[in-house]
Amino acid sequence: MQSDLAIVILNYNTCHLLNTYLPSVVNYSNGHRIIFVDNASKDESVSFVKENYPQIELIQLDKNYGFTGGYNRALKQIEAKYYCLLNTDVQVTENWTQPIINLMESDETIAVCQPKLLSYIKKNKFEYAGAAGGYIDYLGYPFCAGRVFETIEEDKGQYDQIKEIFWASGAAFFIRSELYHAFGGLDENYFAHFEEIDLCWRLKNAGYKIFTNPLSKVYHLGGGTLNKTSPFKTYLNFRNSLLTLYKNLPQDKVNSILRKRKILDFIAALTFLLKRNGEFSSVIKAYKDFKKMKSQYKKSTSQTYPSCVYHKSIVIQNKLKSKHTFTQLQ
């Protein structure tokens, strides 16, 4: 039987987080279905949920399919009008689902929506991966209202407007189930990172909208599975960013944009080399694997950039012109 919303939590070895974050989801989800999907964890995650939260539905996968594959396999088994893809390290607040559903019900062209994401550690500040809504510059570098590179703003209500954005955070990602399946879900080649940006871009190229609704608020720890400075995470971010550009850019812009990206990414790689933190080789491997993988994809038939693209280089604006906040960019 189909319900209006299924809250789907994908897990891999995060039992240490569940006692902190699951109670809020159970207490504040207004009777919506909660489904816990386990990516063949080796810790006690599954037994913890079984013993402490028998009201939560459980899907156990036979191996770790990553963020993308795990969700794709689980959501094929779940009937609902809307899905909320929710990380295990998110603390939700009272009435967090209804403002999102009300907004999406009011406009059928809204495919995806996210709440306002604040830091679980510093609750007066935005959270890195999503903040008050995601944007992207014309070279494919993502940033957020409330977070530009490493500058994370204090939440003073400055971004408390319901508005269209470019991408929504995968930490708390509401999407129409029909569109999730029609567009093939998350790209499983990505494994993790940048997959929500790619899906949002594909939806926007087809004429759908992505929104943020700050009337809904959640707190995100971040880095629960992969640390922000992990070389593997760096590899995934660079490789998947390149794949996203190749798949979604207007055809007449792909080659020129990728040439410009290569220059900036090379500078970033040199910076990593000087720091000797292992991320230099991650960038090199990302480019090698991108070249191998891009033949699997057809280029987009889109003729223009979709809405909410920043038509300057966020790198230049931030690093050379000292524009560190979203308001300064505007």
C-alpha cells in the first residue's frame, strides 16, 4: 500500500550514531514510514534497530553497494509518493516533514526539496553539505547559501526564504518517487558523492525545479561515513564532478569547460602535493578513471545551462577576490 512519504535511512557501520540520531526521527516523523536500509554492515547496526526500534522497517542488502546502489536497490522495494533519503547522522526537529510535503504538493514541477541544514556540533551555524541550499558555478564547482568552500556562516535567518536552488543535499533529500525511478535514480557508477547534484541537474535539464524550504530544519553531523579529508572522498568528488559535467552540460560547452576545469584542478592537485596529505594521487586517479568511464555516457541534449547556475568562477571570486559568503557573491 502506498503512503505519502517514506523516510529511508541508508546505513553502513554507523551503529555508534544510531542511539543519538534515530530517536528524533522516530519522535518527529508524524507517523510516516521509516525504513532502515543496511548495506551489509559488519557492526551491530541491524541488531540495535531490531532490539530498540521494532516499529522501523528493515531492509538488509547482501553487500555494500555504496550510497547510490544501496538506495537504488532499496527504493525499488518501497512504495510511496515521496521519498526522503536521510543520513544516519541527522537529527530532525518537530514538524520537519510537513513544510516540505506541503510545498511539493503545491507545485508539481518541484521534483526535489531539502530542509535547512544546520551543524549538529555548532547549532548556530550552517552545515557544510547543503546548508540553506546548493548552487554550482559554470565550471561545476558546488557551493551553498551559507557555505562557500571552507567559510561556514552563522545562521541569522539571512537565507530563510523558500526558493529555487540548483541542488539539494543528499543528507535530507525529498524527491517524488515517480521521478526518482523515471530518471534512473542515483548513478551507481558514482558509489558516493556528487550523485545528488547529478540527479538534480538531470531533473533540471528536463524542466523540473529543486527547492529549499527553511521552515523545515535539521541538524547534520557530517562525515559520518567518510572524513572530509579522506583521499578516497577526494577521489570520488573530483571524478564524479567531471562525470557530472560531461553528462549534463550543453554539448557545445563540454570541451571548453573541461579544459578550464583541468587547469584549476591541476592547481588544486599541486596544493595537495605540497601538503603531502595523499590527496594529490587522488586527483590524478580521478582524471584517469574519468577518461575510462566517460564513454559509458551520452552527452546531454540540453542547449543551455538550467536555472540557478552561477555564471562566474566561484574559485576566482573566493580565492582571488575574497568573496567568502553567498551574499557577497550575489
